[in-house]
Amino acid sequence: MKTLKVGMLGTGFMGRTHSNAFNQVGHFFELPYKLVLKTCYGRNQTTLANFQKTWGYEETSTDWHKVVSDPEIDIIDVATPNFLHREMVVEAAQAGKMIICEKPLAMNYAEAEEMVEAVEKAGVQTAVSFCYRRNPSVALFKQIVDENRIGRPFHYRATYNQDYTISKKVPVGGASLWRLDAKVAGSGVTGDLLAHSIDCAEWLNGPIERVCAHTEIFIKERQNAETGDMTPITIDDACMFMAIFRNGSVGTFESSRYARGRKNFNTMEMNGENGACFFNLEEPEYLQFFRYADPETGKKVEDHLTGWQRILVTNSEHPYMSHYWVPGTVIGYEHYFINQLADFLLEAAGQRPVYPTPTVKDAARVQKVCDAVIQSAREERWIQI
């Protein structure tokens, strides 16, 4: 069994989820690799020491360049704020490392193109953490679409709403609220939340060709968490856009951090000629499916058998679930990252994953759509992608 050593860049929320996946993946999947948590990088020594102790890294570093250049390290995991992604990924590619990067891939599409060029020139394996593809219910959604049980698609709807920045007292900046700082995050809900929605939409329904968007900033300035000064807010608090897909279907997308009562309300729905599917992340173990016609014959299902089915996605025949518990017992958010890592490592060994891993090139495509959404809102017109 070959050993792969990991260098983790970042000690925040995503650093935790990725580290947990590295620790747990071998407990659930048979893999040809043994993972060793070699080095974790962070700027705050106290936070870094606690992170090392909690997750079991062999050593720490406050210089990410040294982590990337370490010849013992095989995988570089980029879980830092967005403005650092480009430089870290490019340097890791040039060092010949396998790369896992958080989303959004970059601050803009120009940066994303540079990252794609670097990884393709180096020929290194990459993955970008669009983790919701690895939810078994969403993966079953994909299976149902691929089996033509939806048929010709007409509508796609996505919503991703939260409520954690409604208060004017929420500051901008610092370790936990850098997502409100345009210089660090690039964009607001478009890059942070709708990037997930766009990735799933194109995975399930094919490429988006045109968008027309509106964004809103509800609170125009906030106190800076580090300096105490009032700082103008220039990232989008809310975004809504219409989309036209290449297959002729139409889509609507909505995202806000001001949706009172919504904590992580991430939904996707697809309506087609033969059926429909609906998923809600706040009930992640369920997929709703409406069966109207047989995908092979096109014959309508008997009237008394039509209606929405609520499928509990916990059986061994459901995507990923054969690696976990008995039917009726659910898995959680952390397992999406475990599933993603398992697919990444199976691909590295030349084996077939449950589903192919989104690469830097795939994530650059999402970034291109995000940029078009922001441009559309700014110019108040349809944008062709």
C-alpha cells in the first residue's frame, strides 16, 4: 500500500472538514493508499497548534511555500480564503503535487484560466470541492437523469439561502467573516453559494448558455473586525438570475444570506417530460421523485400510481451508501467530503470512482458562469457565456 503525505493549507472550517476526510476515508473505502497528515499551514501559532493536535498532523508551518515545496508531500489541499487559491494552486502544480482546492476556484475567470494552464502543463491530478455532488441523494438525482427518467428537461430551479449576516452588528473581515470582504472573497453569495448551485445544475442538466441577473447589497457598510473602522461592502448579499441551458430548458437561481429562518437551504429541482426530481439539503437523506412515464416505452404510469415519491436514500444500492451503515441510518455533511476524497484516490489509482471528481478545469467553467452573472447584474442585460 503506497503512502501519500498531505500538506494542508488552512485551519478554518474547510481545513477541518478536509482533515476529517483524510482521517476517515480509509475506514469506509478500500483504497490502495495510506494517508499521512504531514504538515498543516496557518498564520496564527495558537490556532495552528490546536489544529495540529486535533487532527493529528506531524508538524506545522507558518510558510505555505515551504509546505508546497516539501519533497515528502504528495497532496496539497488548499482550504484558505479565495484570494490565495490562484497562487497556491499554480505553485503546487509547478511542484508536481496532487491538488485539492476549495470552491470557488478563484477570484475571477482570468485567475481560473491561469490555474487550468498550470495544472495541465504540469499534468497533475486535481479536485475542487463541490461537495454536494457527493451527497447520495444528489448522486441518485444524477443517476435518475442519466437513466432518462426525467426525459426532456423543461425547467431547472435552484435556491441557496442562509440568514447569518442579517444583523448590522455582524462585522466584516477576520478569520470567520472574510467572505464579506471583496478583496478576500471576490464575490458574495454568487461565488460562495451559487457556485455550488451552478456546478450541480450543469452536472445534472448540461451547460448554461445565457444568464440575466440582479444582485443586491442590503447593508452598505460594516465595522471591520480587525481595525474597528466602518468599511464599505461591495460584495453581493443576494443574487437572483435566470438561465437558458444549451438543451433548451430554462432555469431560475436564487441565493441570499438574508433569508430569515434559512440556515443552509440548498434546493434543486428539475421538471421534464417523463418526470421530475427535487432535493433539499436541509433534509439531505431524502430525494423526491415524480414518475410520469416509463423511460423506455414512454408509456404513462397508471394514474393511481403517479405522485411524488419521497425516497429515503440509505440503501446499499444507492450511490456511496454501501460503504456506510444499514438501511434507514443516515450519513451527514462530513461524509460528502469523505466520498469526494475516495473518488479522487480511486482515480489516482486508475480505478473507477462512483462519479468522476470535479477538476480545476470543471471549476473554471463554474467561475466563468459566476463572472457572467456578476457582469449581467452590473450591466443590467443578458450575458452570453
